[in-house]
Amino acid sequence: MKDMPAEFFLPPQGNEALKRETIRLLAGCTAFIVILGIIVALTQGIVVSV
């Protein structure tokens, strides 16, 4: 971590950039939770019928 510049840890400057970063983070977290849920459902033999 000592090789990373200080600017890496600062939030985006503009309001639009901050919104874009937040949306990306939420989408990534949601996708991770959904994929993890699918893996757990498949490995545990849980059947989801729609």
C-alpha cells in the first residue's frame, strides 16, 4: 500500500463522478451477492421455481 499515490484514496472531485462511482460499487456488490446466492443454492440442492 505504500507504493500507491495519495490521490488513490481521495473521493472523486465532481458530484457526477461520485454518483457514477457509487452506482458502480452498488452494482458490483449486488452482483457479488447474487452470484454467491446462486452458488450456495446450487451446492445445497435448493430448487427455486419461478
